[in-house]
Amino acid sequence: MVTAIGRDWGLSEEQSRKMFEAQAPLMLLGRVGLANDIANNIVWLASSDAENVTGTIMVNDSGHMIKPASVEDLEKMIHFE
């Protein structure tokens, strides 16, 4: 998910953008999530389509948790300059 974390880490806007671009190949969907992805889940959960959903944890991470990253991928993410 694209957030202000890069700014919080003291990165420039360009460095932050490169960090997220480097993460995209690590995601199963090949992209970093956007705020709209979270909003769509919230809208769905509030709808009658989700009336049978109870006590669950929804992971919205573009498939990052189920796609193992190689050491090379992790190094690219860390050295995004």
C-alpha cells in the first residue's frame, strides 16, 4: 500500500516512489496496493453481500504474504536508490 511511510523515514518523494516501485515485483499481483483497495474492502464489508462474514481477518497486501521473496528481491527493496 502506498503510504507516507517513506516521508516518515526521512526519504525524499523520489526515494519513496522508488521504494514502492522496488516492492511491486515482490507482490503476487505485481503492484503495491492503493488506498482505494482498502476502501473497496470497507464498502464491500458494509454491504449486504458480506452479511455472512463474521470474525475474520482480511489481508489486503497485493498477495505479499503468500509470495515468498528471494534474497535478491529483498536486497533490491532495501537498496532502492
